[in-house]
Amino acid sequence: MAEHSTGVSPPSTSGGRGFGKILQKSVIRTKAKVLQNLGKADKTRDDDFEQHVQNFNDQQVAVERLQKELKHYTACVRDMAVASYCMYKTIKETYEINWTGYTEVASAVEQMPNLWEDYQIKLTEQVINPLTNYINRFQDMKKMISKRGRKLTDYDSARHNHESLCTAKRHDEAKITKALDELNEARQVYENINVRLNEELPEFHADRIGFLASLFNAIFTAENIFQHESAKLKDSMSEVTLKLCGESNRESKSSILRSDSDVDRADNNHQSVSKKDSATAAKPVPNPRTVSPYGNEATDHSASSPVKDVDQSPVHGNSQWYEAPESSKSSMSKKAGEEKKESKVNSSSNAVCIDANVIDHYSMPKAFDSIYQVPTSNQLIESLYPDDEVLYKVVATHSYVGDDTDELSFEPGEVISVVPFSDPDDKDEGWLVGIKDSSKEKGVFPENFTKRLE
């Protein structure tokens, strides 16, 4: 009866034989290493090759670290691209359409994402991918180095086996011949791979210079191009915003000038000079800085003095107000004219305005000197008005020329920092003490010649 084929082939034994051969070689190599470690078998050493392997390992560690940091850098660039897009998008939305340069700002904002995208592409294609391919070469080289180690162990094992048979008491020529053949075969295989590695390892190590140089150049070039192009866009936006700032400052200044003009018009409506110049606006008049010549406290003539229609020119510095007897008015006026001192007398009033130096000349009461001492220098002013915290700032609305050394002179538009009086008793109504921002001069000035800044 004929046998029918079942279509199933018998199990192959080639796989089993291959595994057995591999296992046998592994056992032989392990035995050889044990004998070498115990000093019972010789071990072939190649110092030059060991140095090549050390250089190879150091090179691998360096490039793998570089790859790790470049991956982190690329991830940060990607995150920065997202953050930049969000920030500049917000800037574009905040920048109002009717502002100067809106079109330029919007165009620059739209170009920024393209620059980030190009930068990331260059980093990936010109840096990350070449470095990855370069690192893959290390794996191939490491496999060859491991294979060379195994073949060297086979060669040392075959040599030890041949030497053992040759030195044995009982010579078996067949075994010796077979061991010699195995030794020659192992030597041939080992020498082939050893020669190849001794050529490739030094060459691979030397090539690192050119590769890393081109890699670094790609990094620097890509970053330089990105920063240069982004700087151009940011410069254009900076110029536009600077122009916008200038226009805004001019508008603010014009607003301040218009406000000052309104103040001037209000002053013109409430003050006038003489009938001859009735159409001309009058300058504000500071309150007189008054001291009683009889030792009494300073008085406000605007409320308590019986004087009517007194000349309203600014009176300050050495000029003092006091009530003079009728018998002394004419003589004092004549002598004041001879001395060419400023003295203004109103014939219809009982008040006389004279210079403080003239008062001493006409033997005024001694109490006057103890009430008011004329400053002699700016050093005294600094001692009378020491630096203190700035209370607020004012801007001059009219020009003013100080008549005394402790008074400030200024022109319209100058800014003055108001500070406290060192002695509150020295403060006169309508007068302030301050420091000019332009020249740092310090002194008193009439308040109604200025306007407080908000």
C-alpha cells in the first residue's frame, strides 16, 4: 500500500546544530577568559588598539551629549516660537488701527512666525539629522570592536590548545595537526578584522574635526540669519513706535500750552494795568512779603490795612511794609530819592513802601533788625531752605525776576519742584519755596506766577 504524503516536512536539524555550535564557542571563550584571568593562559594585548578604542569611546560620549543638548535647544526654540507668536499677536491686536504705523507693525508681526519656522527647519535638516546619522556610525563600529574581541579570544584559545597538545607527555599527531589548523584559521580571521579596525578607528576619530566644525557652522549660520532677519523686523517696529511716542508727546505738550493760554486769558479778564494800556493783559501780582517794623507779627494788608488803591507791583526782597507817621512821610520820601532807593508812595494813602536798607538809614526802631535779616548769599539761602522731599511740581506761566538773593528768577515753561519751608514761620501767604529743575537753584517765588502740575 502506497504511503500518502501529509505535506509536513520533518523538522530541520540545521537550527539545532547552529545553536549547539554557538553554545560550544561560547563555552570555549569563557574557559579561555577564565584561564587568562587565572594566569594559566596567555592573553594577546595591543596597546595601540586599546588607545584607539579609548578615543572612540570618548568621542561617542561627546557627540551623544551634544545630541542631547541640541534636542533640548530645539525643543526650547519650538516653545519660544509659540510664545513669540502669542506675544506679537497680542501686540498687533493692542496696537490700534488709527495709530501711526499700524500697517508696518501688522506686517512685521505676520512675518515673525515664518522666521521661527525657517529656523526650526534649518536646525532639523542641517544639524539634528546629520548628527543622528553620525551617531549611528558608532553602533556599527562598536559591533566590529566586539567581534574583534571575540575573534581574539578564539585565537588565544586555539593557541593555548595547540601549545598544550605540543607540551603533553603523549603526543597525538592527529590532534596536534587539527589544533594547528584551527590556530591558523583563528589567526587569519583575527588579523583581518584587527587590521581593518586599526585603519578605520584612527580615521574615524580624525574625521570628527571636520564634521563637528561643519555642524557648529550650521548652528551659528542658522541662528545668525534668524536673529538678523528678526532684528530687521524689530527695528522697523521700534522706529514706528518711536515716531508714535513723539507724536503723542507733541500732542501732550500742545494740550499743556492750550491750558496755559486759557489761564492767561482768565488772568487778562480779571486784571488790568492803567487806563492807557487797558487792553493789555496784566501780569499776576505776588502778595507782599510783609514784616512789621514795630516787632509785631506780619500782617496781611489785603485784609487789615486801610490802604486803598496801592500800587500792585510785586514787592518782595528787602522791601518792607509799615505804617509811617504823617510828619515823616515827606522827609523820608525826599531822602529815599537822594539815595536812589526804590520807594513808592501813594499820596492818597497812609501806607509807604520803602527799602529795608533805607529804614536802617533813617534810624528805624532796633526791633526791626531782629525781625528780618537780609540774606547775604546763596549759601545762607541753602541753610534757610535745606533739601527736603518734593511736595509737588509747578510750571511757570509767566516770567519773573527776583529782586532779592533768596528769590528765584524764571521764564514761562520752567518746572520748579516745591519743597517745605525749613521754618513754617518764615512762610508768607502766596509765596512758595522750591528748586528749579533746570539749574537746581533754590529760593522763594510767588505762587500766582505758576501753575501746579497734576
